[in-house]
Amino acid sequence: HRYGGWLTFVSLKAGFESAPGQLTVEDMIRLYQAKTIDDATEVYGVVGDPVAHSKSPLVFNDVFKHLGMNARYVRIKVDDPGGLRALAEAMELRGCSVTIPHKQAVAGLVDESDDIVRGVGAANTVTIRDGRLLGSNTDLPGAMEAIQDAAVKKWSHGIYGMRALVLGAGGVSRAIAWGLKREAARVVIANRTFERGKALAEELGTEFVRWESLMDARAQIIVNGTSVGMTPRTEESPVDPSLFKKDMVVLDTVYTPRNTKFLRDARALGALGIDGVEMFLRQANHQFKLWKGRPIPTEILKEFRQKL
């Protein structure tokens, strides 16, 4: 109805779809509250490939409902980020989250960027106002708040001066490495593809270590910015458990599953582990503030910490 269609086809339940990506009747009624969508419904979404695993629709639609806002948040699988402006116009989007693998491409497509996007070169949030695309990065404050809160429990000075190893060279690794450096940590980057990791380290002015020599980083903080360990490869970890020690803070940016092998290995050796759900909820809160000018109520965030 929002886009002038008479009918929407759904499947009776998961596994009975007549086309890839078709919604179930339960999702249509509960998650998207289709019966109350009208011409004035604001539309937001997550743009990327893949997007099926994204928990963002659960969070944002629940918050919109709780606050009585006539808005919905949908998954939008996008192969080519170059079409984002046309997509935003066609769907009359108010804003979107950007996920793997489009964060860096989108940073170059927006009309205006915040200082983090300019510094990092990756945008995970787009706000659309009067046809203009405004790029922001909420991965960074989400991750930095989570790491700093954990680091202060271990060391009174928090992140300052600590050796931090960032695994991966994609959008989220780039953002967190930049943020850690800004907080005066001594950052070391490692990536399976040597050239890509070395290039990022040179660009950000950080140290670089070869994947075979991760121990050389002498890390006190480790961040997994790779997608290794994400569903369905849940029994994989990007690193050997021997890398972990008791006096460490470890963050996994993967949040499906919440308790990854990377985190299980780290916690088994006494490290303080931060799961991807914590970072995800904090960055979602920053996105909501950008779009709606107010934070997600604390009690809702508390509920999601328990149920996601």
C-alpha cells in the first residue's frame, strides 16, 4: 500500500517461499505491522549484501512501535551501492544503515560527511534530508564506548597507551583502528591479505603485523573486524586460542551468533570479552539519534541486551 501496490505475496511459513527473500505472514504482521502501514509511513532500511542475518529490523521496528512512530525498517539487498541515490528516491527512504561490503563505497557517494567518515573513509549510516545524502559512522562510537567501558574495568586509564590489535582491513576494522588511534592506543593492524592490511596501516599511520606473526603485536586489546565466525561458519575463529591471555580486552564485531568461537576461546583464558550485540546496540542507538533526534529508551536497550 505504501508504494501503491494492491497485493503483497507472503509465504505461510519459513521454508515455503515461492521466491528468494519472500517474507512470511508472521514477519509481515508482527515485524512489519503491515496492517497499519499507510501513505505517511516513514521508511528506513539496511543496505548491503548479505542482509538476511541483520537484526536491525527487529530493533528499529520494535522501537518505532514502542514510541508510537509511524515508521518501518526493512532489509534491502543491494549489489551495486552506486544506485543508492536512485533507490533512496524511489523508496522515499528517510535513512539507511549500510553493512558489508558497501561502507567504503557509500562514503564516496554521499553529499556530506561527518568527521569520522572523512577520517575513516567508511560510512555505515545515511540520513536523507531534502534529497541530500548525509553520511555518518556510528560503528566507531558504538565500538569505542564498548571497548572503553571494558578497558576501564581492567586498567584505570582505559584505552590510553594500550597495545591494540585490529584484525581485518574492511570498513569496521578501518573505523575502529582509526578510533583507537584517536584515543592514543598503540594500534597494530593484521589482515590475511598482506597488501590490503599494509596499505591500511600506512594510510592510518599505524603498525602492521603479518597474520603468521600475530603474537608479535603483544596485544592487550584485540578486535575481530573480520566476518570469520559469523553464521553459518560458527565453529571458526580468525585466530588461534593461544593468542589470548588473562589480562586482555577482546571485542568481536560479529553478532550472529552472539557467543562466537573467538569470544569463547578468549573468555576461557580469562580475557574480558565484549560481544558484537553490545557494539551493535550502541551503534543502533547512535543511528536512531541521527534519524529521530532522540536516543532509544534505556529500558528497550536493556530488553534487547537480554533477548538478542
